[in-house]
Amino acid sequence: MIRLGDKLRLSDREQHAFRVMTNRAAPPKTVSEYNAALQVAADAVRDKDTSAESRLLQAVLLGECLQQE
């Protein structure tokens, strides 16, 4: 991952992981886009199921968010 301010560039491997986590084909170009996509994915998991496993998956997704500068 290459980051300059809010700009973001993911490696091929990171793009694949992002697609798996968020079900989005296009990689994010900014930290804000990256975090927003993870938040949407975590919200979708929460809305589908309230089991302990879903809460864990939601926490993992939110744990992948990047700090804003």
C-alpha cells in the first residue's frame, strides 16, 4: 500500500483483499473511499445477521480502516 496524504494506491494483492471484503470491483483512490467501503460492508453484515460471528466479522472489517491524517 502506498499512501500520500489522503491518496491511496493498493497492490494487486491488497486490491484482491479489498474486493473480497467489500464486494467492490474498483479499488479506492483515497483513504476516505477505502474506509467508507469498509463501513458499508460492516453495516451490511450487521443488517443481515446479529450472531456473534457476524459481530466478529464486522469488527474485523472496521479494524481494517485506515487512520485519517
